[in-house]
Amino acid sequence: MVKYHFPLLLLFVFVGRIASASESLCGPLALKALLQCEGKEVTFGDFEMTDLVDSYRGSSEGSIARESLRQGVELAAFSGETVVGLALLERPAILRTRSESLDPDINHWVTFLGYDGHLVRISDGGRTDKWTVGKLLNRWDGEGLRIVSEETKSWVWFESRVFLAAIFLPFLGLIAILLPVLRQFSDIKQVALLVSSIGAVAITYHSVSPCGVIGNGEVNENCRQRFSTYSVPDISLERFKQVAHDEKKSLLVDARFSRDFAQGTIGNAMSLPVNELSEANLASIEDAIQGREVIVFCQSKWCGFSDRVAERLIARGASNVSIFRGGLYEWKSD
């Protein structure tokens, strides 16, 4: 019987991933927010959901555009856009971003609603939030869908580039002014003065700009979490049995989805779903992990959720984190 476990487990994982498509609603929610801004009161019942959510990963660019056209609003895909280009849009747009959990895959849809001063109004999952420009840049790579109109067809690309040119031309002018001065010094001093001038301009920009590094601590932390790698040790089933029931010294963290956790877990494990790694959820367990060994697990050794949850916990300062690779499957099979 053991030899049949692996194909059966693969079938279970595949079916579970297909079933999770019904929960991948960021695309429909983003489209609903855009249509409501256009004066169309729509509900999910008005959508062809089987086409709009066309894979277990959720909605694709094409499926959102098709459904929007059915609702009377034509969308066109774009890429390589800038935050300046967004500022020049007069109507909402749908952006492809990373999710709040900072999944490396960019497959999360939000609705751009415009600017409020230096903040960006974003509808994410049915909630309207205000993001800093830095936060938007941290999650968005310039791709999305915007409403087809004469303004966006004809002017946004041109005007956004003109605006960027207006920012950098003064900098080029400063370099042109400095060059005659630099010729009066030796080669080493010329290089030093030029580098110092560029450094001063960079520090000034990052200090005053809403996109700057200095004023965006949240974004800097997110970048560190996204691009840092951590070596998380594994523990065996025997070791797991020794510590699993000692709640004073250890904390079990279940990385599976909430619906799976509700159907049963190991002991008194705490749920921290891999798809819900928001800053608020991570902050909520900071007190619980202090001074305890944190053991993360998911369904089985073929599940990679544990790695992502463990790495996020370490990035937030947890020092004693390990992974029980066998997960719930090995625990129940023993």
C-alpha cells in the first residue's frame, strides 16, 4: 500500500490547488472596483466567473479584459509604465502586483483609484487603502490594464516622459555647470568632486521624494525580506514528538490555508497561512514566539509553504525557527 501513497498525495495536492481557485478573487474584486468607479453597479453574479477566474492561480490579464468588455468597458494591457504615468491617468486602472505576503510571483490584482497628495489610493481585496509611492513601486513592476480612451492612447506615454525629463534636466544642467570648475583640479580631485556632487543630489532626492529610500522604512524592510535568503534547519519526527506538546518552550505554526487548518491540525498549533502573511498577521504573533522554539509545518514534505512562512518569521526577528518537513501527513501516518 505504501507505493500508492505518493500518486494519491499528488492527486490530493492537485485537486486542492484547483479547489483554491474559488478563493483567488483578487481579479474579480479589482474589476468590480474599476467598474463601480465608472458608474456601473455590478456584483459577482453579473460576471462570467468560470471565464474570469480561469485557473487555480486566479484571473489572467486576458480574462479580466474579456469580462470588462462584456460589462461595456474596454481595457487595454500596458507594461513599462511609471508612477508618473499613473498620475496622469484620469480614470482608474487595474495593476498587476505582488500580494501583501510579497510572494515573488507578480499575480495579484489591485485597482488604482488615483492620487491623494503624495499617497496612492488603491482598492485591494475590496478595501480601499492609501499606499506610499514607495510601497507601490515595491510591489508593482509597471504592468496592468487601463481603460481605452483617447487620453490614454494619445497622451499618457508622451506626457509622463516629458515630466520625467523635466526632473532630470536640472540635474544634467548642474553637471554641465560643474565641468568647467572641475577642470581646474587634478584628475583625482575632479573625480572626487563629481562623485560628491552626485552623492549630494542622490541624498537630497531620497530625503525629499516620496519614492526615496530614506523615508520609506516599510519598503526597505520589505525589500530586505524579499531578497534575503535564510537557512532554516529541519527537525525529525522524533525530535518533533519531543517538543510538540511542550507549549511553554515550543510553538507550532501551521502554514497551510485557513480552510485546511479548520479541518484539523497538530496539537495546539497556531495558524499562520502562507497566503495571509500580512504585516498585521506577522505582528500579531510576535509576543507568542518570544523565548520559544518555533516549528513550522504544512501538509507534507512536498509542500513548500513552511519555507516561506519560516523565512518571514526569521526576517522579523525570530531566532529559533525550524521546519518539520513531514508535516501533518507524516504526523498522522506514524
